[in-house]
Amino acid sequence: MDLIECFLISLGVAVVLYYGAKLLLFTRILFPKLWFPLSKSFFSSMGEWAVVTGASEGIGRAYAFALAERGMNIVIMSRTKERLDTVAKEIGDSTGRTVKVITTDFLKENVFSKIEDQLKDMNIGVLVNNVGMLPDVIPCKYLDSKELDKTVTEVINCNVKTMAKMCRLVLPGMEKRGKGLIVNISSGIASIPFPMYSLYAASKVFVERLSQGLQSEYKEKGIIIQGWILLCIPLHLLHAEFLQRSLQSYVKSKIYRQEKRSNAIYKNKSWRV
Ligand SMILES: NC(=O)c1ccc[n+]([C@@H]2O[C@H](COP(=O)([O-])OP(=O)(O)OC[C@H]3O[C@@H](n4cnc5c(N)ncnc54)[C@H](OP(=O)(O)O)[C@@H]3O)[C@@H](O)[C@H]2O)c1
């Protein structure tokens, strides 16, 4: 074998190794769960119970299911008792976890002391502030909104006040135990000024800012507080029976990323806000 042959073979081997390594790296992006398996117990290590607001339908229901599959007992909250009971039975039957139902209407005043009583002495590890209302799907100028005064109160009560009050209820327990995860469901609409949906968009900016501020204040206590931007899914599709499986997978992939990020935060103590 002369020198040229040796050189060409070495070059060939180097090229194969280089692209082999690149391919391997690429599969890490394609199959993250294979490369970075996570402990199934991350969420339950935060505490025994997860509380999910607005959990009788849509994203909240999918979150409740996914957290129960991760070993947590769940408190689900919304206005409609029958729907909550059905979801509680479905979750209980499929995961074997305990599900507690709290019926409440976040549009009303003074509901939180009753909720506080019902959550008393529970070891709450995860809170998902999911409930949120879009006053009107049809875009319109602020003053053209139907029943504007009522709408303003309702959006503030449901999207703003509820989140702040629920954080108020669970944070002391988390602080005492030195751990916990609060997920506040935001929306892409909060990222830029959004005329014609001004009130809703502004309420979601509140979600972002409160999450960031609280994360800064409570990071030293071992509590993770995240605002999560969700994709826009048309509501009629969101509730369609045939889409429930896709919605579950979407939320599960969100939860996977959330778990990965939270794990990294705990491991590296890098409290990125
Ligand atoms: N859908 C989207 O495309 C999208 C995009 C970005 C962000 N988000 C955000 O994601 C969250 C969930 O959205 P979603 O589309 O899943 O909502 P959804 O399907 O309309 O579900 C809302 C849930 O909240 C409950 N709820 C509504 N009003 C309530 C009230 N006043 N008091 C107590 N419970 C109430 C509903 O049950 P009852 O009717 O039985 O009370 C239901 O369980 C919201 O914060 C929303 O802003 C949604």
C-alpha cells in the first residue's frame, strides 16, 4: 500500500466518522426521549397532588390526564360538576390515581376562601393555572365588545385574578416544603400587541409577567414558576372528539419538555426566568 492509498483510506475513514457522528447527533434531536430519558417521578417528587384549573375540557383536561399518568393525584376544577365527575372517573379508571373535584365559578367574587378550605393540608406539588376565557372569538374593537363592563370584570376575574389567587393559595405550602412547580398557561397572543383582542392579549401578558416576577422571587426556595405559551388551536376543533388523542399527545410533549427544563434547572441551579 503506497502513501497515496494510505492517505485516501484515512480520509475516507475520517469522512465516515465525521458524518456518522453528525448523524448520531441528529438522532438526538429526532428522538430526544431515547437519548435523554427522564425519571418518571419528577412531577410526583414535587408533592402528592397536582391542582389543575379549568380541567373539565381542552388543555386542562389533557394536563390532568398527563400528570395523573406521571403518578400524581389530581384536583380538577371548573364550573360543571357532571363534566368534572366524568373526567375524574376517566382519569381514575385509566391511571388508578385519586381525583378530587372542586366545582367553582372563577367569574364570581369571593370563591377563593372556599377553595382554600378544600385544599387545606394537601401536599400540593404542582399547580397548573389553566383556566382562561376568550371573551369573543370574533375580533372587534374594544368599545364594540358586547356588554363591555361585564366582559372587563369577567376577563380580569378569570384570566388575571384567578391565577394570582391560586398562586397565593399554594405558594406557602411549596415554600415550606422547599419545592413545587407552578405552570401558568399563557398564549402566543401575549408576545406582540394584538389589536381586536386587546383585553384577552393584555390578560395573557399579565400571566407572563407575574410568572417571571414570581420565579425570580421564589427561585431560592426551590420553586419553579413558568409561563407556558400554547399554540392556537381553534376551539371547535379543540373540543372535537377525534382530536382528543392529538391534544393529549401535544400536552404530553409539552410536559416532557417542561420536565426536562425543570430537571435541568434543579440540576444546574440555573434559574432562567
Ligand atoms: N385554545 C387555544 O388555542 C389556546 C391557545 C393559547 C392559550 N390558550 C389558553 O389555554 C387555556 C385553556 O384553554 P382551552 O382552550 O383548553 O379552554 P377551554 O377548552 O374553553 O376549557 C376551559 C376550561 O375552563 C373551565 N372554565 C371556563 N370558565 C370557567 C370559570 N368561569 N370558572 C371555572 N372554570 C371555568 C371550563 O369548564 P366549565 O365550562 O365546565 O367551567 C373548561 O374546563 C386558557 O388559559 C387559554 O387562554 C388556549
